Amino acid sequence: MKVIGAGFGRTGTRSLQAALDLLGYGPCYHMATVIDQPRRVRQWLEIGEGRPADWDEVFAGFHSAVDWPAASYWRELAGHYPDAKIVLTVRDPAAWYDSVSATIFRSALAEGRPAPLRRRIMRRLVARRAPDFALYPRMARATIMDRVFDGRVGDRAHVLEVFDRHVEQVREALPAERLLVFDVREGWAPLCAFLGVPVPAAPFPQANERSAWWAKRARRRLRLIVLGR
């Protein structure tokens, strides 16, 4: 493992994943990897519920990792891979909360309210066709919602406090030469300088805008129902 992303989801992690792949640090592990390979959901659920983690097995074949759930375990991963560099993606906290509450947190925020009939039918079909992926909400609670945010994702002030505290904790825990605090809007220059690689001719990737996130989610559910994977 050469690069570990400590930034929360929706801080440009999908763009960073694409950038690391282009720079030769791929394949890069991302929550999208877990979603595309549902067997990994159960793997993270076991970690989230307290079983010992075999990080070398989890990340076998990967040279970098960004986004949740890996970012929830940035401290453990930084210790396990002492030669890996750490990239902490950041963005304006208020804009981040608006984004994450409309995407990743949306299902958690809806808990306790009756789900529309269409959504209930989709959940049942997914559970029948892809039982590993049906564990995704439980895994997300164990590794992100409860572990990182104490189950209080609907408390905006609390979530923003966690966000700010996380940035400070990462800064304080790692030496400057090992850490890059990075806003993906800065583009290639700071990332390439940090990693010691040339700046590519291609534009810096821009991936996973909110509308694209929802489009991918719909296609993913259809794939799970049709193919069971």
C-alpha cells in the first residue's frame, strides 16, 4: 500500500481515486470497490463489528485506498503500512454536509420513516438476489455512521464538529512529510509534488458529481437484481 486516503466520503475521493490510478498508484480501493464486489461488504461488516482485521487480505492487489470505509480506519492503516503516504482530502464543511446528507447519509437519515413501496420492493429484491449486498446498510452503520459519527448523522452541528476534529486529528498524528492536506480543486500540482511524480498532460479527474452518484446508484440496483452481483 503506497497511498492511503484519510478524507471522508464526498470530499473528492472518487476524483482522487481516478488521479491515483492515472499516476500509477492503482488499482485504488474505494467504497465503489465494495459496491462492485459485494463479497467485500461482509468482510467490512466483520471488521466493523469487532473482528480482527487482516489488512493485507482486505487490500490484496491494491496499491492505494481512499474513501470510506478505509478512511474510517486511517489510523490503523497508517500504522500497518508505515511507508504509505497519507492524503487527507478536504472541502468546505458546510458544502460537504449538504452533499453527504443528500447522498451517502440519505438512507440513514430516512430511518424511522416509512419507506415508499417502490423502495421496499427494491430492497426485498436486492436481499433475495444479492444477500451479501443486502448487508450494506448494516456495514455502513458499523464502519461509518456509528464508528465515525456516533450514529448522529442527522445532527448537523455534531457531524460538522466531527469533520473539523477529524482534520485536526490527522494533522496532529502524522509528520508533515507524510501527509498532504488536499482540496481536489487544486489539481495535479500539489498531489504530484507530494508523491514525487511528473504532472500528467491529462486534466485532473472530476468524478462523482451528485447527479452522477444517483444515476450510478440506480444502475447498480438494477444490476444486483438482474445479475445477483
